[in-house]
Amino acid sequence: MRLDHAQLRALCAVVREGSFERAAAVLHVTPSAISQRIKALEDRVGRLLVQRTSPARATSEGQILVRLAEQTALLEHDALSRIGIDAEHLPRSSIPVAVNHDSLETWFPEATVLFARSATASLDLHVEDQDHTAELLRRGEVLGAVTTLAEPVQGCQIHALGSIRYVATCTPEFHARYFSKGVNAGSLANAPVLVFNRKDDLQARHARRLAGNDTPLQPPVWWIPSTRAFVHANLAGLGWTMNPLPLVRRHLEAGRLVYLRQRVYEDVPLYWQHWKGDVQGMEILTRAVTSASVALVRKRR
Amino acid sequence: MRLDHAQLRALCAVVREGSFERAAAVLHVTPSAISQRIKALEDRVGRLLVQRTSPARATSEGQILVRLAEQTALLEHDALSRIGIDAEHLPRSSIPVAVNHDSLETWFPEATVLFARSATASLDLHVEDQDHTAELLRRGEVLGAVTTLAEPVQGCQIHALGSIRYVATCTPEFHARYFSKGVNAGSLANAPVLVFNRKDDLQARHARRLAGNDTPLQPPVWWIPSTRAFVHANLAGLGWTMNPLPLVRRHLEAGRLVYLRQRVYEDVPLYWQHWKGDVQGMEILTRAVTSASVALVRKRR
């Protein structure tokens, strides 16, 4: 069985744009042409490939073909570029990559800039919780991921990057009010805490460590799913929380924030995993990611 | 029919924490007690209330009861606080609120801080695209929302807040490279553009306006779903994009960024919608939201 590449491109466009109409606009054809191509591809492979929801989504079989199409597009882009076709005449291409939130807010933007300096493709970044980016890689929705998963995903190469260092901080006034008698189970159960979202268990883990036991505490919680709003609320004294050290270092130095307990850290190790295929863009990206990740904490061997 | 409030609290905890285990930890009971309460509640109302997925989700019937439970908790919290019970003896309570991404990155953190000054409850913020926050309100997952929807959601009060002002910016070098012969359909089709995510159509809309026609352009796209990484990439010259004016004003003043075309804006009007119930916390929150929103652009009448 051979696949029709116009049909594959239509599938890719629908899944990435989320609708038949937008896919049509991007590919400069009518929505009905898109619909016919998807239908023809589904008939050919005998599988439902797209859920006609809003936004449209690939089925698990569809995702496998999307991944194939993206890998093919990258290889094609790569080949044309290697035989000297000018960047502006190359087909538009972007590498889908999953990045955890705190990386995207700290060291990863520099990787994007380093990548842009030598690559002709662009990046299609997806933000996810650090324990969930590997899932996007496994499902074929992305070709590379910054992840906490130390085991290589099938078909992927893995590079250890170092760790994001988290520190528990609050304002000096907050510390005086809640922790003047010590940071323990009693005070931690009363002190309000800022938590990013339901997937964020850093604070709860750290509190158990500070309390020295495994009883879950139930402090008042502020749920604030934005890094900027998070630091703002921390500085305004709404609660204590875990922040990536690079984001709060200058506040600690200026005394606007203090450590809950002096220099206690949680280091979260990160890995770069990417599809093994021979794509020039991926090599450039891997170099950019490992270069930019020098901002992370490296363990001594 | 009367409902058992311990069962309602169990339902609420499961939906908010996403699992029976975490709900159990929060309510200091065993997972099996949680499971029994949910089952009993489902038997009582004769409806499936929780999808046993990971994370666990409320069915649409379940969401109606979750909303009831949250409203009840707020009213109870309110009553106890009004009869003079000390803050630290009040039941933990937080108001679920949906906020669009750019508000959370600009003016909304100040609303959080203003709210914290007078309220005894905390906030449970959910971040969503500005065109989708109203949906969370409609589904009863939140009791208040910052939204672009000008029509009140059923049972809700609406307040016009003003508009977020967006400007199209790039570096002076980028402007010289791509737009030296003018900002038009031809140059806009070639100049790389930064887009937040699939729901973000601001750039495409603005490009059509600048090009003066409705043909969809197909420029190279960098997808960057983080405000900080977005501004970083804009400053590094990876592409042009639409930014909230408050985020880039100082870069424009310092000449690190320039307007694509002098002082052309897109104003996106925002509304605060909240449940009408008589809850003190909600009044405080509405005051905080309207005060903090002075940072938005107000139309002259």
C-alpha cells in the first residue's frame, strides 16, 4: 500500500489547525477538498483517522499517520535545503516539541533563539506538565520533548540535561507571621500555599519533607496557573511556594523573599528526548537545547 | 429529596483533586469512604456523577451538583465569617475563577492581591483562552470569569471592564529586513510570525487588516505558548507578533521593538461575569477585579 502525500498533508493540517476550514485556508484549497482527501485516506487504510469534533482531533491511528507526515515533511525540507534550495522557497516546516512550563519560562527561550540562528525550520512548541510531555512524544504528537522521564521513549534518543532547582520562598513578613515558631507540621498546616495547578505536587511533597512525616497537610491553597501571577502573589505575601531558583534569585538577594528554611532545595532532573530520524533540523535543535540547558544545575559525578 | 453534604463535599473534592485518593487525603478519610459517598450520592439522585477516568471528571449532571456544593460552601463560609468566627477556624474555601491568559500575565495578579487584603477565602484560578472562559462558567466549573463574551451567562451578572490593547511589534532589524518596502500582503506572507497557540487568531486577523484584504496568508509560524518565551522570541527577532501593550511598552520606548505600522491597535473588550448568589467573597472579588482593571483601555462614550 502506498499513501498519497496530498492526503497526508491534509490530515496533518486538519489536526494541527483544529478544523477543516482552517486546514483548507492554509493549504489554499476548499474545505470540501480537504474533506474528500481525509475520506479517501480513511478509505485507503480502512481506519477512522479524524474525530470530527471541535477542535478536530486525530484518532490514535490518525496520530500515527500525522507523525509519519511530519517526519516526511522534515526529511523533505532537509533534503531540499541540503541541495541548496533557498530558505524562502523551501516548504514551510516546523518541528513539534513539548516543553514543560517552568523550562519555557526560564531557560528554553534561549534554546529557541539558538535554534533560529542556524535552522530554516521553525518550532511548534507545546506546553505541558513536566511529567506529561513524554506522553505527547509517545503519542507521536511531538518529535521532541523536555521531560522528567529518564527512560527513552521507543524510537527516541535521550540526553540528560541537568536539573531545575526549586526553592521554597515567602516574604519576610509572611515568615514572621506563620513560621516564627519553626517550619513544622503545625505551622505548615496553617500557612497559605500557592499551587500552580492540579498536576503540581511540588509544594505538597516539600511540605511533607519539611514536616518530617508523611501525613498530608491541608493548608489554605491559592491555585494560580501562571508563572508571572505566581511570583507576583508570592511577593505580595499571599502564600509560600516553590519557585525555580533563577526566577526568584534576585528577589532573595534583595531580601524581598526569604527561604522557608535556609538553602533547602528540590532538584527536578530533566531529559531531552527526540525522534532518532536523520533530520538536520533535529541536530541543530538538540545542540541548541543542550547549550541553553547550561542554566540548569548539574550534579557532580 | 434532600442531599447529604458530606457526600457533596466528597464529590467536589474528587472533581477538584482529580482522583479518589487525593480527595481522601484532603478530607482526611479513606479512598473507600470517598468511593462509598459518591456511590450513595449517585444512587440517591439516580444519575452517574463521576467518570472514573484519570483524572476523574464530573458528568454534566455531576457538574451541576459540584456547582451547588461550591456555592453552598461559599455561603457557609460567608455566614460563619459574618457571625464573627475567626478566619483560621473557618472551613477552607476558595472561589473558582476562569481568567484569560493575557489578563493573568498583566493586570489580573493585582486583582488577586486586592482580593486577598479583605477576603478570608482564597482563589482557585483556571487559565483559558479568552473566548473559552465563558464556557467554564456555563458548565458550572467556575463561579466567575474574565471573558470576551458580552452576553450574560444564565444566572450571572456582567460588568464591562474595558479592553486589552494589542500592538503588532518586531525588532527594528526585522522591520528593515521584511518590511522596508511596506507592510502588505506580499511582505506579510514572507515574514515569520509568532503565534501563541491554535486558539490565537489575533495575528492572522491583524495581518488581514494590514494587508487590506481577506486572503489568508501563509507565513512561517513559530508556535510559542508562553508569554515570557513569546516576548523573548519577539525581542530576539524570530518574528513579528501581537503583544498586550503593557507587556512591551518599555521595549517600544527603548527602541528594542518597533510597531509594524505606527500606532495601529487591536482592542479586545473584556467582561467580568459572576454567579449572582449573595456571597460576600464574590462582592470583594468583583470590587478587586474592577479596581485592578483600570489598567485596561476604556472607550470614551
